[in-house]
Amino acid sequence: MLKTTKFDIYKHLKTEKDIKEYLEVVFENYSDEPDFITDALGVAAKARGMLKTAQETGLSRVGLYRSLTKGGDPKISTVSKVAHTLGYRLALVPLR
């Protein structure tokens, strides 16, 4: 039987540039999928250090792990704070 291992993208995001490029691809291609966006923010936060992200946002590390996954349904304030620590801000853009 073939054995596989779980692929964790965060382990491959080693620099701030890697994280930024990952997030830009996600934002460009999945902007209409909130679960994918929050999961990607969680991946990025995990890559740079969830404890560091928690300290910078003033939120709990456990709470971030719980809310920044697919189906986590975080508050918009959580998404905004995490995005800010990653060098982004939330913005509404007209559809056309």
C-alpha cells in the first residue's frame, strides 16, 4: 500500500516574500471564497509564527488557530488584525 504524508504549505513559506506571494495568489484567485481566504491567513500566520501573530494582534493563539481555518468563521475584526500583521488591510472593491 502506498503511504502518503500530509502536505503543509506553511512549512514551505520560509520568508516574508514567500508568504506575500502565497497570499497574493490566494487573494487574486479566491477572493470570492471567504473560507479559503481565512484559511490562507491562518497558513500565513502559522508560517510566520502563530505566537508572534497572537502577540501582535492581542488575540489568543488558540483562538487564532480555531478561527483561521476553513469553517472557522472569524470575526471581521480578527481578519482585519491578522491581515494588518501580515502587511495588508481590508478593502471593499466595486465589482465593476
